[in-house]
Amino acid sequence: EYNKRDNPMNPFKSTLNKWALDENWLIETLRQAQTKELVTIDIFDTALTRDVDTPIDIFAKVEGKLRKFYSDKAEGFATARENAEKHARFLAQLDFNYEDVTFEEIYKEVFRFIDLTTEQIKQAQELELQTEKESLYAVPDILELTKRLNAAKIPYAFVSDMYLPAEFLSACLQEQGFEGWQHLYVSGYLRKTKPVSYTHLRAHETKANL
């Protein structure tokens, strides 16, 4: 199947290819990192960026793919997926006082909001992972920073307030060129939001408040 990532005219990929590294930021961030026991880096909108504006745009893409198989039966999937996540979060908080939910728990609630079979919902789940992976690109400054952290033997970890499985996120990071991290903390599977005991490396726009 054709993937727009492979299109050399893809404007999003073209922008990243023309990205000029912020050398001053990299030098200063690496200097500050040398005083830390562990540097933590947010995954989404810091290490990785999507070629869509919001997560629900991913759900809309999944709906479009489902409609190719099931026509109008898949109509409304994006809204159903969004509502399923809200409901899963409500149940997790109500029943267990969890701060976050897993990908599997979200999809267990999808049937409440759209008339799809168990197999169709499973297919949607797989399509969402595929669509997420297709939408992800490494942020050049952060990718370069991690290379310099590795070269300087400064340990770093990834953190994310996210429902996606850690194994999936690890594969996405590796596919985009990241390597050598010490840990990967995912809130949905820890049942906690980002560990407050670690200094968070914020997005490049905030100049990485180490």
C-alpha cells in the first residue's frame, strides 16, 4: 500500500529534511545535562512529532481506512474512539483510582459507542497502531541531542503521558533513529503520569528546562 511518507514531495517530510539544527541550544542543553543523574525526554511533541494536529486526526484516518472495508458501518468511528477513551479513563479512576489507561482498556470500551464486531474493533486497533507509526517523525534537534548524550555517556530516558504500549513506542523510536536510552516510562502502563522525581526535558520551543 502506498504510504505518503515515501513521497519526496511530502511537505512535512520536506520541512524536516531542511531543518537547521540549533547548535547553541544543543551546546547549552548538553552542558546542563552534565549536572543531571538522568535526563528525561518527552516522547510526543518533543522527540517525535506527528504530521497531524491532534490525536483525533489519527482516529479520523483510521475511520477512513475502516470505511474502505465496511463502508457506512464504520462512520462515526473517530468520535466513538474518542468517547471510548474518555469512558475508559472514567472507569479507571472510579474503580481503581488509576491516573491513566492502557490502549487495550480503551478498545474494550469502543463497542459501547459504535456497532462493530469484536473482529472489526480488533482490526481498528491494529490500524490505529499502523496509522500512528506512519504519522511519526523524529524532531531533528532532539535526535541529535540524544546522539550527543550517548557520546558523552550521559544517561537519558523517555517519558510519556500516553496509552500506547511501551513496546510499540520503543519500536517507533528505534525506527526514527533513537537508541541508547536507559528507560522508557509510559503513564498508561505505570498507572501514573510522568514521574515527578525526574527533571523533564520539554519541547525545543521552551529551551529544554533542565
